[in-house]
Amino acid sequence: MTAATRAPHFVRSFERGLAVIRAFDAEHPALTLSDVARACGLTRAAARRFLLTLADLGYVQTDGRRFRLTPRVLELGYSYLSSFTLPQIAEPHLEQLVAQVRESSSLCVLDGDDIVYVARVPTSRIMTASITVGTRFPAHVTSVGRVILAHLPDEEIEVRLARADLRPLTARTVVTAEALRAELRRVRRQGHSLVDQELEEGLRSVAAPVRDRDGEVVAGVNIAVHAGRNSVESVRRDLLPHLLATVARIEADVRITGPARAASPGTGTHR
């Protein structure tokens, strides 16, 4: 969103405050004032005011030099998770799936151009980055992202392809809009997506879409495996049937107990 497209009600200072919170992540759990200013494009004076305000509110703590988030930040995400019933419905089914296949499984939704993990049952750590509820990845390089993107209206897919950052994350990453468009069409036809080491070397994942009571795709479930233990053929032969059966059970429960539309964070074309 640019300054020219912001609505009259837009509060820039609130946007900057949220940017300060997002500057902290697994790779940067502790930041100096200069680090925050640089990451958020703020002056040191502005970064200091935001950090001290967050500290007064209990969201940040400091030793006098470095700042860290406090557990109170979790309250910001809990409000969403507590009102979003799909993870609660899906989790027991994910647990059953993981017990069957002995591989990690997750439920993800689309938020802007990323997928966000909203439920996860792990087995072992298979990626360099630790994955937890709240973890984000670019949707177009993940299996679960592609099964959601593939079911968007064609016009929205084109908008997303036009702005997608198609830099290679591995030697296998799809890096052209034409190739990604063709892959999304294939995913839509076959009803699942298998991504082979495009996000990270050694990681294969297969995903299927989850539909709400109206038949709209609102999320996706994946199984993630190490490429050294599972070939593409074995993923399709041994894991995909269990995945599809799990998604069918989740959708059956959604039809019985879920809302008319299991809303996800943000599937619009803005970020």
C-alpha cells in the first residue's frame, strides 16, 4: 500500500508500531535501537519512542541496550485463533494423520502473498527454520500455498503473478510467471500440489485444499517430508491418499460444526 492509495482514515503511526513488532523474528530475537530503526526505515528517535511505548504496554522488554518481545505479544494472535474455528476442527485430524504417516502435517491459510501456519503437528525438524503456528512463507513456493492460489479467480491470480517475487530460493524454484501459471492450472485440475525442494533443498511437500460449507477453498493441509527418505513417487503413492482422506474428514466436520464461511486472515489482493 503506497501513500497515494491510503484511505483518509489510515493511521501511519499505528502502521509503524506494528512494523516495529514485526522486526523481531527467530533470526533476530534481540535488537538494538539502531537495528529496529534500520529494519523499519525509522529515525533513531522515532524507533526509540515506539520501543519505549511498547515497553510501557508490556509488549517489549529491554536490558538497556537490546530489546526483546515479551510473551504478551501472543495476545495479539490469540484473538484471531480463538475466533477462527478451523484450526480447532482440523487439529485432531492432523494428529491422526501424523500418527498414520509419521511425517509432519500443518493447516495453513493465505494472508496477503504468504501462507501462515495456523495449526501444526510435527514429528521431527526437517527444515533449517523452525516452523510453528504463525510461521509465514511465500505462498507461491509452497504446496499448501499453491492449492489455495490455484482456486482463486483467474483475475486475482494474474494480479498476484504480476507482483510475485520470483527469485530462486533453490535451484528448483519456479522463477517465471508463465511456469507458475501453468503449475497453478495443473494443481486446480488434479486437486493437490506437490512441491519438490523449491522452498528449501531436501524438503518435499504435498498439500490439498480445504473447503468451507459453501465449497470455497479457505485453507490447505500439507504433509512435509525429507527428500532423502521419500521420493516424489512414494509421496504420491503412500502419503497423498492419507492426506486426501484427512481433508475429507475435516471438511465433513466443517459442514457440521463450522461457520458458513471459515474466514481466513486475508485473501485479498492487498498486503
